[in-house]
Amino acid sequence: MRTEVFQTANIYRHLLKAVKKHIGKEENKKHFLEFVTSEFHKNRNLSDGVAVQQKIKLARDYTFMLNSVHHHK
């Protein structure tokens, strides 16, 4: 359980960092950060292990996509 919490926090931190770096922190782009934050908070009490792993994978994939698109440009 502790490992999942650490893993989730780590992925959350990396995703927020990628959004801030590659999308921006301006007022007109703030809704991206708010969406990521709300999704993590909404799924905070998810108890199904498979669903948790799917959400973690999705967050990891989005982080990878943001970083890859930026690198490709």
C-alpha cells in the first residue's frame, strides 16, 4: 500500500511538472492544472487495484506524451 501511495505521488508530481513546463502556468491555461488536480483528488479513495493501476498508467502516459511532444518540436 505504501509503495502505491509513493508511486502515485511521484507520478502526480511529474505530471504537474510536465503540464507547468510544456503547457504553461498562465491564467488562460490554468484549467489544465486544475483538471489534473481534480482528477487525482476525485480518485483519491479508489480501492479497486486494477482501476488504480489503470489511472496511474494513464497519468504516466500523459506525462510521457507531454515530454515527448516537447522534445520532438
